[in-house]
Amino acid sequence: MEDQYLSLSEVEAIARRAHQGQVDKNGHPYGEHIAAVAHGTAARGGSAAQVAAGWLHDTVEDDRLSREWLARAALPEETKAIVDALTRRPDEPVEEYTGRILATPGALLVKRADLAHNSDPVRLASLDPATAERLVAKYARMRELLGLTGEL
């Protein structure tokens, strides 16, 4: 990213600090998930702005950083737009959420990396069967709405 913006290592540090102490549904440190999404975004050919969004994709949604912080942050507008698109609003219908992702340049690639990690069979296998089944259906519906059927 350009000099006036935070570096990817600075973005990573901010995201890791923001999620410090948080665990995922498996009880693993949340930093593992955001790292997987950032690295998955890069592996899919994502730009630096998209990788930064991968690091930050859950920070606003999980109330770890505010919308005001995001607006003021030294980040490319593309990164801010992607993070905003990936931030599901309370009680927001999934169709609106996925529509915003599809309408935001660069957001779908980051969401693909997020869905891939969330749908990892190894991660799902460590959950209780009812939770795993609910999540498999949730992620399948999300992929359908995003036009990603056939992807894991």
C-alpha cells in the first residue's frame, strides 16, 4: 500500500489487538481466523487493499473497532468500502448483506476467503453436530446468494 496508508503489518497488528481475547466457535484464538482470511485473500490474488480488508473484515461487525475508527483510519477507500460491505448489520436480511458484497468492488474475493475458512471441514468437525449442520447450511446459502456454488 502507499506510504500515506498503514502498512499490512500495521493493519495486522491493529486487527490482532482488536480481536485479542476473542475466540471462535471452536474456542480457538480469533487471530487464527483473521489470519486465514487475510492469507486466503492473498492466495486468491487479492490486492494489498483487499488483504488489509481481510485482516479487518470482522472488527466492526464484532464491535472491536468502530465505524468512526474505520472512517478515520489511514486506509485506502477500497479497504474501507470492503470492510463496510462485509459488516453485517443487526437484523439485516442475508439478501441485503450479500447484495452489498456483490455491489462493492473487491469484497467478493475477501468473502470467498472468509467462507472458505468458515467452511473448512476440519473446523466444522470439531463443533457439536447441530452447530456444524446449522453452519454448513448457512454457508451454503451464502455461497448460493453470492454465485459461488461449487466452492468450498
